[in-house]
Amino acid sequence: MDISVIIVNYNTAQITKQCLDSIFEQTHDVEFEVIIVDNASTDESEKILSAYPNIKYVKNTVNLGFGKANNLGYNYSSGKYILLLNSDTILKNNAVKLFVDNFDKQPDDVACIGSWLLSPDGNLNNSYGDIPTLNQAIKSTVHLYLRCLGLKSKKSSKEFDTTRSIEVGYVMGADICIRRSIIERLGMFDPDFFMYYEESEMQYRYHKVGYKAKIVPGPQIVHLECISTKETGKKYSYKNRRMFFTSYFLFMRKRYSYIKYFIFRLIFIFNAPIFLSSYYSNLEKLKMLIFICSPLKSDSINE
């Protein structure tokens, strides 16, 4: 098997169907399989998605989160390469084969590749990022306060040549293609992360032992972005941001010594009055402030 495509679904039946249809319409001349891991959806996901005769459909009884669900899907896979796709992605060309062809030409020290993701309007979308660091947090704080003071924060404008490969800190979780041999040696997602930062942690782990991540030309994939995690109302906004911060704190706690992690948390508390000012009700602001100032508890990770 050349490549296994794994998609996690959670109450996004129609969006995931659109993704699946694009895969089967666009993919040819490559041996592939598709594995859907359903995180205990309560919509019509099982009826719609399990009806596809050419997929493996794995139904969870509880929501495992993004990382654990992908890890579970990997257990059902047999491909030389593992392509993790968000349910809110749409393939516009033979991207699956292009990932295989590209990876076959990469040196052995490349563990992960991803594409130049597109927005629905055809413009470039977020495709990669830098591994979070303490220095990065300090710089972000300076920029945040400069903007609030009405001072211009210098931003370097980047020109992207999408016809070339670039080495990156990490590939975004919407479309990560990974060597199976690397997963067998170093594992995939850390199960402590329910959602967010799991791809950063995984690729940071790979980087530490000498492996690289790249964005490559060729595959054309539209990322609708946030639809796969979308719910309605302000309650979700608060819940989602808390989940995001929890994973961010967890990543930094795992990466740094206690002293450096403590400095990072102090910086984050220093930022709180600014980023809380434009979000949430007064009660939610208070709850978020208490959360930000509290130690990270293991039982808060999957909330």
C-alpha cells in the first residue's frame, strides 16, 4: 500500500462527505486507502459515511479528540506514507499521488511534508508555523502592547514561491503526510493533547532527533478552516479558546524547565488584560482569567 489517508470526523457529515468525494474523484494511479475515525458523532455521520464501500469506518463511543483519534486510525492503516487530512479539506487535483511521488524523492531525514494550502477564494491559506518558543512569546507580547499603544509594530512581508519546497518548523495539521517508518520509531501524536498543538509537539519531537518538515509544491488542497471544529454561539468561543490555551500551556510545560515555564506563564498573565478585553462576557472573562492564572492540571487537558 502506497499511502493511507486518515480523516477524523466529529459531527461534520456533509463536510466530510465533500472531502471524501474529492479524494475519490481526484485520486488515481496510486494504491491508497481511506480510514474515517468518527469521534462519537451525534449527527447523521455514521449513516452517510459508513455507506462508502471503499473506506474503513471506525466508530468511537466517546470523543477521543483529534490526536488520539488519528493515532487510532493509524492502527488500521498499512500505507508506506500516512496522510492526515482535516475533514474540511477539498482536493483539487491528484494530491494523494503527488504526496507519494514527492516523498519518494525526499531524503531520508524528511519526516513530514505538507502542501501550500489554499483558501476557498484561491488565495494561500495557513500551511505551516514555527515551533513555539519562549522568545516567540516575549516578542508577541512586545508586538501586542505596541499595537495597543498605537505604535506600529514592524512586520516582515513575505513573498511565497509556491513552486518550490521550503523547510518549516511544522506542517499544519490540516494535511500532514508522514513516513510510516518514522511513526514506527518515534510515535505519532502525544495522547495528552486533546486538540491543538499536537502537530507542533509531534514535529518538535522529530526535529530533536534530526528530522525535518517541508512544504512542497504540487498537491492542491483547499482548507475551509475551522469548519471541522465549528459550533455556534459565544459559549463555544470561550470553550474553544480555553482548549487552545490548555494545549499551548501543555506544550510549553513539556518543552521547558519549570523556571522557563513559570516565566512563560507570567508573560501570558501579563497579556491577559489585552486579549480578554475583546472576548467573552464578564463572567467568562473572570473564568478565563482564573484559568490562565491557575496551574495546569492534568484533568483539564481534555476539557
